[in-house]
Amino acid sequence: MPTPRSLEIDNEKVYITVVDAIREEVYCQKRKGVVVGLSGGIDSTLTAKLAVDALGKEAVKGLLLFERDSLRTHENDAIFVAHWLGIDYQKKDTTSVLRAIGVYKLFPPVFWVPSHYQEKYARKKLEKMKIRFGRSPLLEILIGDGDEELRKSIAYVRVKNRIRMAVLYFFAELNNLLVLGTINKTEWLTGLFVPYGDGAADFMPLKHLYKTQIIKLAKFSNLPERIINKPPSPDLAPGITDEDILGIPYEKLDLILCLLEENTPVAEIASRVGMEEREIVLVQEWVKYSEKLRKMI
């Protein structure tokens, strides 16, 4: 299965371009440096690494933004990344804010419930939604035609993401820093982001790169294998990964998105990727119905 030319990148050229762009943006906006929300995932780690290479570690600050439902492994990985980069970081627990808003009242309490049971509950809930709607819950969200249960789920996870961004901007404005976003092109095109949450930032250095390209750039930039090999997750509901939400591996999804951008017929894409045409149409619909989110930003 040959890779489209637009998926191939010159890692060194991309690296230099992004590093220069971060440096220029900070200079043009007369900021002292940048702040990155460190999640322990590959996107935020690569963003922070490129920022350090552009500005020096003294000019890069990390914020670790976790709450009641966050997995401890993500927090541990974020701390590991901050130490690996040698940057200053702060931990901010947003649990009390979310509790005051009433977020945790939307679903059964998990106090004293072991984490693996929480993860099992969240995955089962997601699977039930897929069966109930007969189509992707992500598409249901993007269309805006969900039932009450879905609306509760959307409100539950999106407010967490928006609170994170509010804290990042609070910290950035106190310290004259730019907020660096961590969205990639795959998330941007499929709508796998939160408007005014992770979809908001002063500068998004990875937005032009598909997820698979980011993995290649991460390897080129010598990110730790522990981070590169970690399953991507938004860490908004216990144990739910990106692939649980999308249902398509990033390797195939990026290829589909790239071929769609090249106006390749659906039947040909399905043949090349080894998937059914209805799955290609689903990706088309994600792109179509998420356009309104991209226009907001």
C-alpha cells in the first residue's frame, strides 16, 4: 500500500521550520516564553521539546492539569517529561473547580471504586452509545443531534478540557507567555478536539502534521520510547483512548484523510486501505460536520 506523497515528510526540514516558527512567534508577540499543558502524551511532549529547542528550557513552562478522573499514569508520564526536558512545571488539580460547577454529579460517584472498574464502566458506556446510535458517537456529537445521555457525556468531558485551557491562559498572562497548543492535523480534520478547549491556543505548531507524521518527527527528535509507544488518550474519561473514540487506527485514518484531501474516489480509497466504503464515508462525514468547529477558531 504506497504512501501518498503528501504523507511523506523531511523530518529535519519540518523540525527546523517548526522550531524557527515558535521562536519567531514568541519574538513577534513580545513574550518571555511559552507554556505547554503537559499530558504525558506524544503531542504535548513533542510540542514542549520543540519549544525547548527553539527558546531554551528556561523559557518553557509546563502545566500538569489533572482532576479526579485522570489516570495516575498520565500524571507520572507528564512529570517524567518535565524532568527529561529539564523545564519548570507546576501541578494544578482542577477537581474542586469541576466539583463546584456540578460536573461530577452528572454520573455515578466513583469514590472508592478501583480505577480498572472505572475504565470498564466508561468503555461499556461508549460501546452502548455506538449500538444505540447505530453510528459513530463522534459523528453524533459533530452533527449535534444527540440524545440527553450523549449531551450529558459531552458536557462532562468538554468542560474539563475548557477548564484546563482557562488555567493555561491564566498562567500565561500572569507570566507574559504564549500558550502553545498541541492539536495535530488528524484531530483538526476529524473534529477530535474541544472548541475553546484544546482547540484554543496562541500558536499551534503541530496543526499541519498528521498523527503518523508526528510519530516520525518524535522519533527524529529522540523523544523517549515510553512516550512514543503510549496509546494516545484525551484523559477526559477513565481509560478511553483516541482509538476507542475513532474506531480506526491512526495509520489507516491518516491515509484516508490524505487521500480524501487529494480528491481520491471513495471506492479507490476503500480498496487501497482495505476497508469498507461506509467506513471511508464516515471519515468524510467527520471532516464535513467538524468544519463548523474549525471556522470558530
